[in-house]
Amino acid sequence: MIIVRLIGGLGNQLFQYAVGRYLAEKNESELKIDISEFKTYKLHKYSLWAFNIQENCASPNEVIALTVRKQGIAEGFLRRMLRRPAVLPNSYIREKNFSFEPDILNLQDGIYLEGYWQSQKYFLDIDSIIRKEFIVKTLQTGKNKELSDQISSCESVSYHVRRGDYVSNPDINRVNGICSLDYYNLSVKYISERVNNPSFFIFTDEPEWAHENVNLPYATIIVDWNNADKNYEDLRLMNQCKHNIIANSTFSWWAAWLNQNPDKIVIAPKRWFADEKMNSQTQNLIPEAWVRL
């Protein structure tokens, strides 16, 4: 059994599932997801229910079996007396940092994974399985279906702006930062020089900001009707666009990665984190075919 801990927004959850799915496939094992953190986590909800995944949730006992080290009474008493933290079992695998860890690909069955695992190198060998399972289960309807038809009929470009807690939370802002308007203007210029008559579809968690600040000399639609509970609808619309301008966000990273246009142009920011130490660990985050500006 492979158990992977899910936490964070939809993009993070997709990365976490993908690494677990690869190891389960490699070991001919069962993948289970641990979603227990969402009982108290306030920033985001568990969102993978909307996708065509293998949705098997781990029980508390199954999680304990792989995350709690068995110890004798004397050892446990000594640790409590010396106020030492419990030693994790070998089955508990924690991500060291944001860098790609190739040894993870060789792990055997019977492990619990905790981390973000933000690189396609963790699952590229099963990309056809991932693409199939990351299809939204429900059909597009209403305004989303209308927009989907429009996206398919033009040189569509998704333009994702991540703000929300990246702006409002000082701690998150200090770590992540936000992409500047200069980045987006350069990206639009890059696209417009290579794509004839592009149409831009703006996706953001702050539509009011987009209405006030995004003013392009091209056909533009601001998608402002899908709330956080329907984030999968925006993800699907974004990956249906022919080209993508992504933010420093795993949400739009996945939209671009799932885009199946063989001639797609994907633009990503050179600087993923505002924190320089963390930014230096993202060499394997952006696929080589994507353009970094």
C-alpha cells in the first residue's frame, strides 16, 4: 500500500496524487489518499473528488501503521523523560525540500508520503495514466460549456493571475510573492508575436482586480463566475485553451501541463518564489519546452 498525504490547493493535491500514483503503479500496489488534514485546514478544501482518480481514502489505522514507529515501553518512557521527539519509521517519507529527489522513484511498497513533489519527473513515466485520471468527471454545462465552445473556435490563451492569500497574507506573500504586470505584458507580447489574432481568457481569484487592471489590445474575457468550490471548472477551461500564460501557481501549472495542443506555447515566470532559497530549488518544476520570462 502507498499512502500519500494531501494538503494545499488543487494544484498541490494533483502533484501529491501523481507521485503516489506513480509509485503505486511501479510497485503494482494500491494507492490510498490521506485527506484527514482537511478537517482543520482552513485555506482550501479537498478537491480531487471532481476528477477521474482512484479515490481510495486511507483509514486512521492504515495511516498510523505507516507513520508511527513501534517502540518498547522503556524506549517510550526514556524519550518522554528526555523530551525527545518520536523517531519516524522508515516507511514515513518526508520531502526534503522543493528540489526533485530521484531516489523517490525507487521507493518500495508500504510507505507514507508527505510533501509537495512539484516536478513532472515524479510521474512522467505514467503521463498517459495521469492525463486520463485528471479528467473532470462531470460534463461542462451552462456558461462553462458556452465558453469552452468559444475557446475551441479561436486562438485562445489562458492568462492566470494568482492573488488572494498571495497578497492578503504577509507570510505567504513573503514566501511566494506575485507575478508583476510587467511579466504579463511581456507574456502577451511574446504570444502576440507568434500567434495570429490571439484571444485572452483571464482566470483569477480576484476578478475585480482583473477588471480594473487588465487592459489588452486583443479580445479579452474575464472568467468570473466559478468560485473556489468549482475550481475544477476553471482548471478544465484553462487546459482547453490552445496556449497558456501561467502564474507562479501549481493550479495554472497543471492547466498548462494538461493542455494537449501539440503546438502550445506555455509561458511561466522565471521567479517562482519570492524567497530566494526556495526559488533555487525549482530547477525541475518548469518543463524544458515552456518559455520562462
